[in-house]
Amino acid sequence: MKAKTARELRDLTQQELESKAAELGGELWSARVKKATGQLENNALLRRLRRERARVMTVLREKLGASQ
């Protein structure tokens, strides 16, 4: 899965961003469990998921701030 840039994320609606953040949160949790049990083969996945979720949350906060 290719990470989206902040510019691409700004084109999404608030609901799409919220669902994307939830999806990434679930993937991150799953990857953490796999790491704890020794099943995670790609340790860079954790970093990528963390950063992509932070990127989504940043854009979401920007949208929420702009709507007030």
C-alpha cells in the first residue's frame, strides 16, 4: 500500500479521513501484536503506519479547525 501525501489527504472528506485513521489504527495495533509475538517480518511497517496515521490526523485537525 502506497502512503498518501498530505496534499492527497486534503482532498478527502472529514468522514473519509476518520475512517482512514481508524483503519490505520487497526493495522498499527495488529502490527504491534505481531511484533510482540515475533511474527512481524518487516519492522519498518510500524514506522510507516505510525507516520501515515499521524499525517491523516494532522489533516483531519486542520479540517476541524477550519470548520469552526
